[in-house]
Amino acid sequence: MPQTQIQAAREGTVTPEMERIAERENREPEFVREQVAAGQAVIPANKHHDALDAMIIGREFATKVNANIGNSETTSDLETELEKLHTAVHYGADTVMDLGTGSDLDEIREAHIEHSPVPLGTVPLYEAVKQAGSPEDITTDLLLEIVEKQAKQGVDYMTIHAGILVEHLPLTDGRKTGIVSRGGSIMAKWMEEHGEQNPFYQVFDELCDIFAEHDVTFSLGDSLRPGCLADACDEAQYAELDTLGELTRIGWDHGVQVMVEGPGHVPMHKVAENVQRQQEVCDGAPFYVLGPLVTDIAPGYDHITSAIGAAMAAQAGAAMLCYVTPKEHLGLPEEEDVRDGLAAYRIAAHAADVGTERPGARDWDDALSEARYEFDWREQFDLALDPDRARSFHDQTLPGDNYKEARFCSMCGAEFCSMRIDQDAREDGEMQVIDGEARTDLEASPAAEVNRPPVGTHESGALPPMADHEGGDPLEEPADE
């Protein structure tokens, strides 16, 4: 009997998860099965994650976005972490990664799994360091113990830093920023101290057995990703990528789903090269990229510097984008940072899907443009990526209900509004009148759900209510389907 989604797909079985994904992606169930069977897409769906609303990650499907959440040694508790989860889902995260390094990790992780409608990812190495006390005191048995525990709890995918090897370490000596991956630096420290090969690499077959039993998806960590433009595409990064290709095929041989993580900081002219090389080396396994940031000069605005690279990477074939918030490199993100980061990345993902001519992806753009031209302010707000923010910005200067019928906004005013002038000219017979009845029907659109409003459309009945927040409107529950 098949244990994992990829095993079932290889045997010709369309699982309930594949059926659900076909509905959400507007694709045939058989196409979903074929992509999973070939390793070109993954369905992170641990058998123990009952609240999950199944989704898929693959270059032939709508581009997905991950949001990182998690506590630290000094901040956050269970209630705060559940609020972070709710915020992430509300603003459109397709998956969340719990990168917590503080206290109560098991309690928080179990609560996330109980409530989250989206796949939950973790980095088991962080908990190993916390339990061991220091990187050098980690043991192989401890790593396997933590991985198995998290798999039994219901974690859907795990970042495993198995690709960084002893022989790769000297290749980082000429870098400007060394090893910037948390997990990569921990593994490097362990190997330097012990003079041995990466323990994750040594027990990778055993990891595969655990992952197969619970249907956990590998997210193979890019421990040697570049931390600045100067280090992009260097020998160390690509040496590790070759190892990740090897591990991808081993995972597939064990009937385990695999995706591969990517950089990082990459100049614009090398973004597509990174994606193409990963696709070749890893035989088309889904590529999950952090950014990449296309410039290093903008601390405080790295949700923008990275969203530029993310859109380019997705257009080149990356399947999922890991969001970056304005706090990147500076501090632990708060709710508004999560909101801004997800907005930037939902824009990047959608723009890439439009750029690759994903079926129906542009229908959302067309519908909003039609509402804008017709001065249908309420429809424009409802169709916005972030309706609350669009409405708030409009109402800062024109708050009255009468202005919801106005043929202008405060940017140009009534006299200089170009669309009003254009409409008047057409109505005066100077140009052809635009057919206002020919509106785009989003209900009939072939677009995947993530390319239609509203964002945050996961089955979210298991999520706890979102608390009211001082100084602003409370967040509403994400819309159920």
C-alpha cells in the first residue's frame, strides 16, 4: 500500500489531496498526479495534519508564497504565535515555516498543526541545537530523534541541511559574508569541531525512511546560499547544489517528495541562471527560493529588493517564494511586517503568473482595471490584494460615502482626472464609448484560486479567531471556500 503522495501517484492513484488540488488549480486530477509522480511537483501533506487544506508546489502550477513565523529566546508566546499564523493565512501565505528558537517549541508546533489550513514547515536542526546546548554537542541520534518526533506531530515539510559537506567549507574562504544560512553555519561548526562528514548526509537513508512513513516532504536546505551579491553563483553555492541533486534522486528512490531551496542574494542578471541550473541539476524538482534580493543597499526595504528577484525567479521557473519582510537583517518581524512582506510576495507571485501567461491569471487585473475605469470604488476595494489598505488610503482624504460615487480621487481631483476626461470625450462622440457591460467574470475564470480574489482563501475553520488590535481595525476571519 503506498505511504506517500508520490508513491500513490506512481501507482496511478489520484488521492483525495490531488482531487482537491485539481479543484483549486483548475487543472485535471490526472495532470496533478502525473506531475507528482514525476517529482516535478510536491504535495506537502503529513498524514497527521488533519486541519490541512491540500495545496501543491510545482512550476506548472500557480506560484506559491511561504511566510516564516516563530518565536525567539526573548519574544513571543503561544497566543502570539497563533496570531502570527492567522495573520499569515489571512494575507495569503500558501505555507508557513515555524522557525522558532525560543521556549515551548513542542506546544507551539502542535498548536500550529492543530489549527493551520496550510502546510507547516520546520527546521529540525534548530531544536537540536537548543536541546544539545551548542552546535558541536549535537549527535546523530538526537537529529533522528527530533526529526521523527516532528514527523509524528504532523509537520508537512522539513528543511534538512544535508547538502553542505566537509569538502565544501574551504570554498567559502574568499567570500565577503561567509556562510549566512543559520543551518549551514551550525553544520559547518559541527564538521569543523568533529572533523567528520555532515551527519545529515551520513544518515540520509534513515531520514528518508522516517519521511516516507509519515509522508513528510524534503525541503533540501541551501546551506551555502550567498549572503550578498558578491558571493552569488560562486563555487561553494554550486558545489552544494550538485549534492542537492544527488540527494533529490535518493529521496525519490525512497518514495519521498522533494523540493530544493535556493538563494539568497543574486544580481538581476543571474537570477534566471540560478533557476535554470537548479532545474537541470535536480531533474526538475520544485525550486523554493528566498527572494532573491537583487541589491544589498536597502535595509528596511528588503521586502522590495527581494520581491523584484522573486518575480524574476518565478517567471524563470521557481515554484515557491519565501517572503522577506522589511525587518530582514534588522529584527524579528511583527504583524505589520508580515502583512507588508506577504503583500510584496503575493504581488511578485501573481506578476510572474501573468508573465508566464498562466491560464486566467490576468483576469483579476482586468476586473480591477474595469472597476477603476468605471469609478466603482467599492468593487475596486473588494478586488484589491489588500482591501482594507486600499480603502483606508482612499478614505484618508475622501472619507465620506458620497466620495464612493465620485468620478475622481484626491490625487488628481475632479478637474484633472484623466479617466473622467476620457469618459466625457467618449460620451461627447469624439471617441468610441468603452463597453461598460463587458466586465470580466472572475467566477468563470480558469485561474487558480491564488490568482483570484480574495487572498487567504484556504479552508480556515480550524483557525482560532483573530484578536482585535489597538489602533486599527480588527482582522477578519479569512474567507472559507
